[in-house]
Amino acid sequence: MRHKILSGGAKELSYEIREIVKKADQLKDLGLTIYWENIGDPIQKNSEIPQWMKEIISGLVMDNKSYSYCPSKGNLETRHFLSKLNNARGGAQITADDILFFNGLGDAIAKVYQFIDPTLRVIGPSPAYSTHSSAEAAHANQVPITYKLDPNNHWYPDLDDLYNKVKYNPNIIGILIINPDNPTGMVYPYETLKRIVEIAREFKLMLISDEIYLNITYNGARAYSLAEVIEDLPGIAMKGISKELPWPGSRCGWMEYYNKDKDKEFTKFCAALDNAKMIEVCSTTLPQLAIPKIMGDPRFQPYRKELNERIGRRSKIIADILGEIPELMFNETFGAFYNTIIFREGVLRPDQKLKIDNPEVKKLVESWVEKEDVALDKRFVYYLLASTGICVVPISSFCSDLKGFRIT
Ligand code: PLP
């Protein structure tokens, strides 16, 4: 090649949720049964999409419209429907023009950081769903800038840490919130969100809120959307149907722009995102057509309520079991469907091994931990996988210095 073609930032891209699958598959080939606790795919975790939803979707498969391109920003009727849903919650009001569809929220995340000047930064939580931290850091060709979620305080954001990082880094132009949170299952309290909005106002920042789990809360919790707290500041909420319906295979997610016309720079940024989608033509039509039909169906809310109650019961059981183990730091979850378990200082040591009966499996795992420069929690995850077949994801791969793992 005439030039080095790889961008410097490419090294920041990592997604351990799927990397670990490569390791698990090697063990599966050696006869191990794998229990997939790594990925947040409700269908893989035995959540059946109900028959009535399947009938709506198969009806659309018979409709010529689902075979066609849709408008670049997304199907108009669906955007009307979603804007009404947002507006009914109160707070920042939007129209269909403030919504932009993507092929899954992962696609939206990959795109949102692309049009930010690479010298400017978006600060995000730590730990964080790594698609955000990776995509942002890769674009800036720098390591991620983060504010701490505090395991000693229900995983709530450390607001002093956030304030100081923003204050002393003039290149920060946005704050990312993931609410409810992946990987911690934390739901941002209303007062916390209001304080984050105040910080954004003081330093003239935009807000980005990943709300793919917005309606997955339980055991008395309620998640406040960005629209409900943002007032007149510029912001983007990111939503989708992978978890809520759940239909992760649909690859369908969208952005909602708040106060698009109130800040000139933000107006230009949203226009660039819209324009990029036009170049791409549009996102997948079929799931967009299904959204108003499914979410507008009277069976949808009772179905969701039942699903949330089920996740809530599971969360309580996990909390009862893990709360008893003094070596672990654990917070009961109130949203999404993940649990983050942290080892207390000194619990994990580099000489520890778990018992592995199969000699071939043992040899393979030892080769991984010897060859790779693995963090202590990743080493634990490898041993856990080889010893029990349970496949989880190390917390160090969620943009965090803590040592632990996430289960789904
Ligand atoms: N955002 C968060 C916080 C997620 O947990 C996920 C998937 O796990 C996504 C976005 C990506 O969702 P999608 O399946 O729509 O790409």
C-alpha cells in the first residue's frame, strides 16, 4: 500500500460482548455446554414474541409497502406516532421532523459521534455500554473521557466528578446518559438528571440520552426521559425496539432531536445527521411499519407490564442471592435486564484458578491467560467459562477500572 490506511482511532473499537463468543465457541467445539449470559438478546433468553405481534408482522410481510424504500428520515406515519408518544410524556415537544430512523440503535450510535469535530468530546459514564465509549473514542482518536457511576451509591453518577471533568476540559461539548443503564441496571433519579441538565446549561453543552430501556423499569422504579428534564437545551434521545418488543433482529432504532431550532450549532449538527441518512437512502422499512401497529395495540401495555414484572422478580432473586456474598459489591437493579457484579479490592488475584475437569479445555484456557495481556476480571471470566460454561462479560471491557462482570 502507498500509505498506512488504518485510522489511529480504530484501536479504540472493541465489543467484548461478542469477542467472548469467539472464546466460548472454541470451548463449545470441545464439547462444553455454554450458558449465554453475555448478550442482551431477550429472544435468545427465551422471551417469546407473542403470537399477536407475529400476526401483525406477517400481515406486513404480505403488504407491498414493506418491500419499498421509505423516506430517508423514516416512515412518516411512524414518526408521527412516535412524536405523539414522546409529547404525551410532557417536557420537550417534537414533530415527525425531529425523528431520524437507523438500522438499529447501534447504527445510530456509530453515526452520532461522526459529525462532531474530532477535537471535541462527549463525556460518558463509566462503566458504559461500550458501543458508545468505543465509537466516541475512535472518532476522537483518544481514550474515552468518563464520569464515574458509583457502585457504593446505587451506581448513581458521581456528579462532582462529572462537574469537575466538564469544568476543566473545555473540549467537552456533550454529556452522554444511558437511562436505564447498561451494564448496571441503574435508573437515573429525577434530581440527578436535573443536576446534569444544570451542568449542561452552565457549560453550554448538548445532552445525549440512550433510552433503549426507557420502558423497562420495575419494582417501583420509573425512568424519566431526557425530554422530561431537558427544558430548552439541545439534546438527542436514542430509542429502539430491540429490547422493548423485543425484536433485536429487526435492526431498528431512532433518534429524537430536542430543541433542534434553538441553537444554531445544534441545528447544523442535526441537519448533517439527516443528510447522512439521505446518502444512505433510508433504514429498513418493515419494522418501522410495525411500530405503530404493535405499540398502538391495546395488548401492548399489558404485555410490557407483565414482562417488566417478570424481570423485576428475577432482579429480586438475584439481589437476594448476591447480597449475601461479602466479597462482592452488588446493587439491586431497577431497569434494563443486566446486573453488574464487582469484586471487592483484593478478592481477585493473578494466581487464582478455577477447577477444570476437561484437560483440553484446561490447556486452551491456560494458553489464553498466558498469551493475552488479560485484566484480572477477564481472566476470571475465562476460567468461569471453562469451568462452568457460563459466559459473562468482564466489567473492565465496559470502559471501567473496576473488576467484575455483567450478567444478563
Ligand atoms: N444502547 C444500549 C444501551 C444497548 O444496551 C444496546 C444493545 O444492547 C444498544 C444501544 C443497541 O441496540 P440495537 O439492537 O438497536 O442496535
